[in-house]
Amino acid sequence: MRENDLLQHVYAGNTALPDAVTIPPGDDMGAITFGDRSLLVAVDQVADGVHFDLANTPLAKVGRKAITRNLSDIAAMAAKPTAAVVAACLPRDFGEANATALFNAMRDTAQTYSCPLIGGDTAIWDGKLLLSVTVFAEPWRDAEDQPIAPVERTGAQPGDAIYVTGELGHSFPTGHHLDFEPRIELARELVLASGGATRPTAMIDLSDGIAQDLPRLVEHAELQMRILPLRQGESVDGREPWQHALGDGEDYELLFTAPADAVIPHAFGHDEDESKHVLITRIGTVTDAGGIVVVTPEGESLALDQADAKGWEHTA
Ligand SMILES: Nc1ncnc2c1ncn2[C@@H]1O[C@H](COP(=O)(O)OP(=O)(O)OP(=O)(O)O)[C@@H](O)[C@H]1O
Ligand SMILES: Cc1ncc(C[n+]2csc(CCOP(=O)(O)O)c2C)c(N)n1
Ligand SMILES: [Mg+2]
């Protein structure tokens, strides 16, 4: 069983959805309208053994990740967090102190990002720890209080530039997958600054790696591995740093496209210390044919599926 096959089956039913569904399955969040307002919703789970290893991870970080993974999907739509609910399946031997610590971490993280935890459900079972978080979001509003439409995955055009925030690769061994900052404020700035001149044409958050997530935005592109922003980490199986950056996944950075003449800033941040600012790197261009091609640091052009960097897909 492959995750992507099931998703194609889900998307095939999208045409039958009612008109109130403005963003159907296939984006980082779905959206519905009621009255003249729009509400976005997404659900993401974390499971022990799949998204974290409980034996080696403090509960505070597990609880944080359960929330921030969902906030990253809100960032990917350039939307504003509204509220969250959580469904928890706790192992039978978990204990009250652990349950309290976990809940406190989720509540505090949600609060930090102005996405209050407003409910949930708790069960105790014979399985491993499993947390499923649903988040709601709404459009940001401009200076005239007009809603800013969410950025979807579908708007990229040939000739658009491709950008990525932060650094990529080695997320699991470095612990980045637990500690990352969801890019909510950065995305807000992109859609609000300069009267919309820096608005992305399409955007996604990088959970499964560029190798899986770029094809969700565009069919054809050329990517320069020489300028891919790399996180430092140990290489596995002799693979190159750029291969880790393409395929490891769980970067929770934003991958987006924008018109080639849009003046996208090179960094984002309000800290006086510029080393704390988040890089925004132009890594390639949307093309109109030829599939997705990666140009290695040595100048060799490879089809993405020949790059030995597959990205993450759930399979069984
Ligand atoms: N079981 C399902 N039923 C209906 N829709 C689904 C199901 N699983 C996934 N989807 C939809 O398919 C799309 C891709 O799902 P996926 O979980 O890969 O989201 P993502 O944002 O790409 O990744 P992540 O979950 O890591 O943020 C989303 O629009 C999601 O809502
Ligand atoms: C114990 C353990 N093993 C492996 C990984 C790596 N990993 C897990 S899920 C995922 C993609 C995103 O998930 P999803 O597609 O469900 O959003 C990645 C890269 C990890 N974090 N913890
Ligand atoms: Mg996502």
C-alpha cells in the first residue's frame, strides 16, 4: 500500500464536492466558506515510531511537534491560526505525570502561536502514543481589513522563480524535526508586504522533502543543487549533502514560487542579530517541459527520480 496511491483515489472524488468547499483535498489545508467568511482546516498526526521515537524524546518536544507540524500547514497557506483540537491515544502504561506533561506542552505551544487548544478527546489503548491535531485558520487581513486569499499549491507558471526558506536536510538526526519554527510570520510578510508584490504564486511546506513536495507544485522545473541551503549533518551511505536536502524530509520550511521579477527578500526576521534571520534562497525556475531536473554542484543535469533522493512516503 502506498500513501500517494490512496491520495490519488481521494482527489478523484473532489469534483463531487459542494460549492462551499473552496479548497478541496490536495492542499496543505482545505477551506470552506460560510456566509462571506472563509475557514481553513487541516489534521496531522504524530505517532511513536513514525514521527518520533518516544524512548529518546522528551514529552515536551513530542507535544510541541504535534502542534507545530499543523502550524506549518497554516504557514503553507499563508493563513492566520484560529484554534486547535487534539485527539490523544495514550499507551496503557503511560501514567498521569506523563499525560499532564504532554498536554501542557501542547497547550503552551498552541498558546505561543496564538492558536489556542479548545478541545479534544482522550483514549487509553494497547497501541503506542498517537496524537492527532486538527487546526483551524482564517485569512490574514490587509490594512483595509480585506481578507488575503490563502496561497494554494496550484498557481505556479513557467518562468516563475522557486524559493525555499531556511536550511534543508538531516532533520531527524539533528532533532530539527522537533525544534523547528513554523514559518507563519514569514508567510504573512510575503502576502502582505509591498501591496501583494511578493505574494507567492504557489506554496507548500516541506514535510516529505523537495523530492516529494516540489512535484506537488509543478510538473517541470530546473533546480540548482549548488545553491541549495544545507543543514550541517552526518552523511548516510556516502550520499551528498544536497541529496539529504532533497530527500530527508521534515524540514518544515516553505517551498514557494513567485514571478521572476518579484523582489523577494533574501532573509526574513526582526531580530537585531541578523544571523538569526531566516534565509530565503532562490533555488531554481519553473520550466514548461522536461520534468523536474536537478543540476548537481558538478554541473551534471539529472532527472529528479535519478537523483538518489526519494523523499518520504508512507508505505506498507
Ligand atoms: N485519509 C484522507 N482522506 C482525505 N484526504 C486526505 C487523507 N489523507 C490525506 N488527505 C489530503 O491529501 C493531501 C495531502 O496529504 P498530506 O498528509 O500529505 O498533507 P501534506 O500537507 O502534503 O503533508 P503533511 O501532512 O506532512 O503536512 C491533503 O490535502 C490532505 O488533506
Ligand atoms: C522515528 C522516526 N522515524 C523516521 C522519521 C522521519 N520521518 C517520519 S515522517 C516523515 C515525513 C512527514 O510525515 P507525514 O508524511 O506523515 O506528514 C519523515 C521524514 C522520524 N521523524 N521519526
Ligand atoms: Mg503540508
